[in-house]
Amino acid sequence: MQLLSILRMASGASLWRGLDYVEQGRVKNLRPVGKGAFDAEVEGSANLPYTVHVDTAHVRQPYCDCPHAAGTRRICKHMVATVFAAYPQQIDAFKWEVEQAELEYRREEAAHRAELIRYVNSLKKDELRKALLDALIELEERRDRWW
């Protein structure tokens, strides 16, 4: 299943917080108001209810009266929670995409480490010493620059 485009527009933080909110039962009075459109009240972090409108057909026209999204086109955690409540299968799609991204990252990391090992093993002793010295000097320069 493909993740809905309105969810793809949300930040990672909004996605995870929205997931937390729906799992905590903070989405109240979810009402369909058209094909793919929903209104809801979502309890915020201070237990204040926010009014939310999402429309999966018009992803640039969501509404939430929370401070983060009011008057903007941002997709906030309250909107994400509303979408997840309206389409629970999207929770599984989101978690599956996260798992796939993590698997891909681990594969790329393993390939990169193998490449580094091949490179280091290919160096002669004097080349290895020079590379190590250059790396240590660069680490010290970065430490001086950033710490």
C-alpha cells in the first residue's frame, strides 16, 4: 500500500507525533465530510482540542487551528493523527516504509564499510601511516573548529 500524499508532505516529527496521538486515542469526533475528507477534534499536548480538516484529494487545503499550522500549509501532527484515524491501514504503510528505509540504510552502511575495509587492506604501510596521520589531523581541526 502506498502512503497517502498528505502524509508524504508531513515532516518526520509530525508523522511520529501524529502516530503517537492516534495510538493514544487523542482523535475525537472523527467525521467524514466528503470523499476522502474528514473533520475531527484532536487533543493537543496540553490536552487542548484543536479543530482539524483534512482532504486527501486536496492535500494543499488542510486546516488545523494549532499554533504550528494555523494560517499555513504545514501538515501538523494533528492532521497526521486525523489521517491515521480515518485510514488505519496507513499506519501499517508508514511503518513498512520506515522499516524498508532502515533496511536500505543498513545495506548501504555494510557496503560502505566493506569498501573501506578493501581500501585500507589495499594500502601499503607508508600509505596507511599517511592516511592515518591525515585523518587524525583532520579530526583535531574539526574538534578545534566545532567544540
